[in-house]
Amino acid sequence: MTARPATPPHPREAAAAFRLGEVSGPVVVSARGTLGRIWRLPTTTGAWALKEIFDPGPSGPADALRDAAFQERALAGGIPMPRPVPALDGSVLVTVGPPDDRRAVRVYSWVELRGRDAVPPLATVGAILGRLHALAPADERPIHPWYVRAPEPGVWPDLIGRARAAGAAWSGALERVVPILLQTVAAAGSARSRAGPLVTCHLDYNPENVLVDAAGEVCVVDWENSGPGDPEQELASAVAEFVREPSDAARFLAAYRDAGGPARLVDRGSFAMTFVVQANLVAAYARSALEASDPEDAGRAAFWVEDIAANAFTLERVDRWLAAASSAGIAG
């Protein structure tokens, strides 16, 4: 099984492409996600976040320019986040390295973060999302299928059977969560059942990407997935991700509203995207755990299957969030 290179993506070439000065120290991994790695790149002009993108796709450069423009708009609107750095040629996604090890990279200003266990204030998280939705531009592109199309029901027996046959330790977790996935997707209906105007959304607004920096301020990262979305659906997703106690839902939603957020939770349909993405994640992680050639990728995927199963978004949880919002008079 082939693992990803443990070395950084050609630091000197990257520093030159983004006009960062000379590399001045060791380049080390700061964070690792499903789609990429963050390397801390020290140079004579300071420290930078060198983001290695594992699979930028055929439209990667164009998509990167679009999401960078949205990031600049968010920065101008006061959203706390790293600043994207353009390359010398005006692009934001550059391929570096020798012919046998070409890798796609982006660069951001470096933000020193506290540990991942540092929890941002709930009201602050809600307010930032409200400001982001208030300034988000209209977006006429179609929503990516990932957010509106769940796996076909026939996918699950195959994945369960393969996991059992492989003796996967997480096969039991998969079996337990599949009935929840089928029930929630069916109950919530279509994510576009109330066809409101689409705007550009972050689309990955969760505790992995809303962090606390060394000064104690909240910082929103990982904007590469941003694209067209329904604010109501992203608001519901954020409630699911951040609100643990139902009684806290009203506080989160009030902060969102008071910051200018235009969306409101209405009913279970507000959580359609949440349920679809949950199902797509489980299917994708199960496949990766079974098929990934990189042991680290396979291990991460197995972890997430078990984690989602243990903390699944259920109809019961959604109903409690909706009841709390309604009782506080801030539901749609």
C-alpha cells in the first residue's frame, strides 16, 4: 500500500511562486484533513500556511479563483479568517515539485491556533455565520450534488457486506447508523423543497473549521468547498454541528439573527442538506476505509464512520432544536 509522501511539497518552489521570500526553517505539517494537508512554511517574510490539495480536479484553478474572491469579500465584511495569498501570476492554485512528485498548493496567511479542544463561544459562531450570510452574493450556479443527492438505498447492503467480509472493526457502527441515514433522508425530503435564492455559502462550517486562535479570537478556515447553497440549509447544518444542548439552539439562532442572518429554521426540511451530507459522508468514508491505498487515509476514514455513527444527527435531535427555536420565537 502506497502512503502519501511525508515530505512537504517543494517549499522553495512554492515560496518563489507566491513571493514569500526564502525558506528560513523546517517545514512541518500543522494539520491533516481528508482533502489536504497544511504545512507551516517559515520564510524571511514570516510564517505562511502552505496548503497541499490532494485532488484539485480538472477545474481546480478556476474554482480556486472563485472561492478566493468569496474569501476576499468575507474578509472585507469582517469575517475572521486567514487571508488567501495570490501567486506571482495572479492564480491562487499552483503546482510545484519535480515531474515525479507534482503537487497542487495554495498559500494563506499563518494563524497560530490554540489546541483543537478550544471551543469558540456559541453566540460568536452564530453571529459570524449571520454576518457571512448577510454579505454573501447571489450565486446562480447549481448546487453540487453532494449537498442534495443522498446515496441510493441499495448502496448500503453492499457496503455492509464488504465491511463484514473484510472483518472491519467499524462494520458494526456502519450497520447501526444506516437505518438512521435512511430514516432521516426520507423524512426531511428535498433540500430544495423551498426554493429560496441561492447565495455563496461556506458549506463546511463546522467545529473542525471554526477554531480559536492564540489570542482567543475565533477564526474560520477551509473555504475551498464554498459554493452555491441555501442559507436556511447551512444554518440548520451549523446548528446540528455546534449545538449540543437543545436549550442552546435559541441562543445560537438569536446571535445569527441579530448579526443580520436572513435564514430561519422552519421544520425538518430545513435539515435536508444536513441529512444528505451525513449519508454521503458515511458512504464515502466506508468506501475509503475499504479501498484507500494510503493506510493513513484508510484509518481516518474508519475513525469517521465510527464517530458519525456515535453522534448521528437523528430526527429526535432535530425536533428538539426546532422546538427550542419555536419556543423562543425565532423559528421561521
